[in-house]
Amino acid sequence: MSSYRASSLKEFFAGKTAIVTGGTSNIGELIVYQLLAVGCNVVVVGRNREKGQEICATSATASGKAIFVFSDLCIPEQIEVMVSTAYSHFGKIDILINSAGAWISCPLHETELEEWNLVMDVNLRACFLTCKYVLPLMFNGGGVILNIASAGGVVAVANESIYNAAKAAVISLTRSIALEYAGYGIRSNCLCPGPIEPGMKEIIEKNSEAIRDAPLPPIGRRGLPYEIARIAVYLVSDETSYMTGATIIVDGKKYYSNLDGNFQVKDVKPGKYELIVNLISYEPVTMVVDLSKSRNLNINLHQK
């Protein structure tokens, strides 16, 4: 980080207050440390009391200050209490970062209702409730909301149906908030990481073989949590003051950005053209474009 940018960020974040859910683990924890380093006060939300207290102790020597608020995001009442506690302590909320998440990999027909409820409660309902309670606190002074979704919310990933669905809904919710609350000076954006080195012990233990065998992005490696944390801080700073309703995909060109692929055009017969689309990491797809009718453009897709 250049000295100019570091100085600029400290000027912007000085005196501001951020809530970070999932702030005691993985990406969320690193976001907290990044914010503290640039002078932002942080409400660390999570279920790991020991880690939360450790972060707060560290903040004693940082530019920003932190408090830990225990909150089980599956319990709506605890979310409301968490937001109230944060506001009572710091007197304002300028930034909300929803980083908490729950991930399950399972074929849809084998998914239990309890698993569906868990993934939806943590990824979607908690995001809705934190926004619901924080938004009115931003009406007078504006603010920034950053919801961390997933590239899987944009392009389907096999065996992650309910996770994909939850994250896609988060993306849509984020856009709606941007539209509805722009008049209050509130921005809302969505950050969608692709494959990231897992930081949760249970994920590694339960899915070690799948993680090891999963193909790497074209960039040649999985992303690191601190790389996502840096982008998150950038997105809630004034360096993105004209950005709202955006979906930012950071995936090492693994999923969504594969749509850049190469195109070949073949003349099939008068009025019809065959386009062979080579998408990175996917089988070639043939598109037959029918131009025989002047008013309609019919495109049929099939695997080559």
C-alpha cells in the first residue's frame, strides 16, 4: 500500500464506525484488522468469544478501537441487540460489512431441510436483518454496506445448490438496497470471492479430498483471505464513492469471467451462422444463429 493511499484511507476512516459480522474468523477477521489499521472503530461480531477478546486487546495499540459483541446470527433477536449495542457504544454506524457465512456441499436431493435452513439463515436472513436494523441509523449521515456473497451466486457451482441460491439472493438484495436508499447517501455493493484458501477447520476436515482435487483458477492458485480483506476495505472507502449496486467478482478468472472466451464463426448456409464458443474450463458450445427472419433472432444452444 502506497504511503499516499494509506494516508488517504486513514483520513477517510478516522472516527468512523464499522460493524463486521463473521469478524472472528477467516476473511472477516482480516477485514477487522485492516479497518483498525486505518483508524476505523470496529464492532466485531461473532461467536468465538476468545478470538473476539483477542482482537479487542490488539486494538489497544491500533489507530481504531474495537469492541466484541457475541451474536448468533441464526437468532434474529440477537442481531437486533447487536446493532443496538454497537450504536450505543460508538454513537453511530457508518459501515456495515456482512462477512458471516455458512457453506454446505451436497447434491440437492440429499440436502436436509435443517441444512437448507442453516445456510439460508446465516447467509441470507442474517444479511437482511442486519441491513434492516442498520439502515435507519444511516439515514442522517449516509453510509456504506458491503455484503460478501460468492462467485457461486453468479455462476452455479456443482453440489452447492443451496449455497448458490442464498448468495444469488444476497446479490439481488444488495442491488435493491442500492436503489432504494441512494437518496439517503447510502451505498450498497456486493463482493463475490471465488476459490479462497479455506480458513475454517471443519471445512478442511470434511472436504479435504474435494478441496485438494478441485481444479485451480487460470491464475494458478486459490485466493488468500487477506486479498479479499484488502478489496473489502477499498470498497467501503471513499475511493469508491461513485460505486453502488455493483457486484465485484474476485475469482482468479475461475467462474464468471470465463464468459470472455474465444469465438469462431462458421457460415452454415444462407441466413444461418454457427458460432463455436470456447469458454475457459468448459466444453465448447455451439450457437446456431438464424437470421432468415428479419424481425427475429433465434439462438439455439447445444454442446458441440
